[in-house]
Amino acid sequence: MPSPVSRRTALVTGLAGGAVALTGSPSAAQPAPAVRADLSFPTTRLAREARNLAHRTQETYLLNHSLRSFLFAREAATQEGWKPGRDYDAELTFLICVLHDMGLTASAASDQRFEVAGADLAAEFLEQRGVTDGRVDVVWDAIAQHTTPSFHSSPVFQRRRAPEIGIATGGIGIDVLGGPGALPPGYADRVHAAYPRLGGTRPLTEAIVTHAMGSPRKAPPMTFPGEVLHQRHPSLPYQTWEMSLDAAGWGD
């Protein structure tokens, strides 16, 4: 009988595998070359302005995480045979990655959990610059659900959602809970030389906890920030499912 998969293993697999699970591989895809050193970013006006916003508002460890997420996302997509401009929109993918944790910055003056606060801020950023089409919805959806990788295993989600969501979320997952084995040999080292981890996921976790401590609405029970806060501070009030059932008016 196979041994059960741990929760951590399942989470790592889901996060790091988001791009492949959502987008699949083109039928004629060929593996990317083993050696790549592309550390470039999109240079459109929107991409430059988004990166400037991140530079102004994100601490260095968080900014580096956002930029690495895009580089890892693009590289993982390339390994699956996906080409920017042909199979997905690189600018859109970059916008998702560079703005996905804006909810942890002071710019997101919101009482929402950080994923939703960041999604709202990103949508407003785009709308203020004249973007009013479906790209706003793609960015909002990707950022709001980037801590819920289990969506990507749904074939309907894969078929009906934009590929940029899975590609970007996959890159974010690689940087958070993945590892260099998800990338060509030496690629992660080159990325880290340009954008060092500075503690990586550890300070990111501390930022999530600090944000969640600000208001109960920022860490609802049975959400990612709610679970992280509960694990770090188990003595704090925590609304369990059974408590929710007991509080319901049906008397079930």
C-alpha cells in the first residue's frame, strides 16, 4: 500500500507545478536548451511602471522574490515548449508576478487578506492606466488565488483560464517552495546572483504574519494567511469549522 503524501509535499507539488498543471504542453513542444541565461524583463510602458511601483514599495527581499518569480515562470514555461508572444503574453505574466504580493506593502491600505488586497491594488493600477479589458480580470484572478494552487489540477480550470495564470503561479511556487531542480542546471544560481534570496520564504512568511495580525479580516479561518497565523500564534482566537456550525441559525 503506498504511503500517504504529506500535506507539505502536496503543497510543494501543487505550487511548483502550477504552470505545467494549468497550461499543459503544446503537442509539438520541444524541451528548452539546458543552458539559458535570459534575465531580461518585458520593457513595455505598463511593465516598466509596474516594476517602478514594486521598487518604490516592496522591501528588497520581496522585490527580489517578485522578479525571480517571473524569471522562473518564463523558464519553466520555456521548458514545457511555451513561447512568449505565441503561447502566452509575457507582459501579462510579468504584471502578475511583480504585483502579486503588493498586498503586503503599505500601498495596499485594505482590510482584506493580502492576496485580495494585492489583487485589488493591481486591478486599480491597470485601470488607472487605461487597461479595461479582460487582462485586468486575468491579473486579479491570478493574484487573488495564487496561494490556492489546487485549482490548477482541475481540467476545466486549465481549459477555461488564461495560461498566464498558471505560468505566473508556477513561477511563484518554484520560488517559494520549489528548488533548483525545477530549472535548467545553473539557471537558479544566475538568477540568485542578480536577485539574492535574502532569506527567501522566511521573511515573506513573517510579512504575512505581521499583515494578518492587523485585523481578523486579514486572516480569515481556513485561508492561507489564517492558517499561517494560527500555526505561529495558536493561542490567538481562531474560528474553527465546528464553531461556525454551532453559530449557524439552523441548529444542525
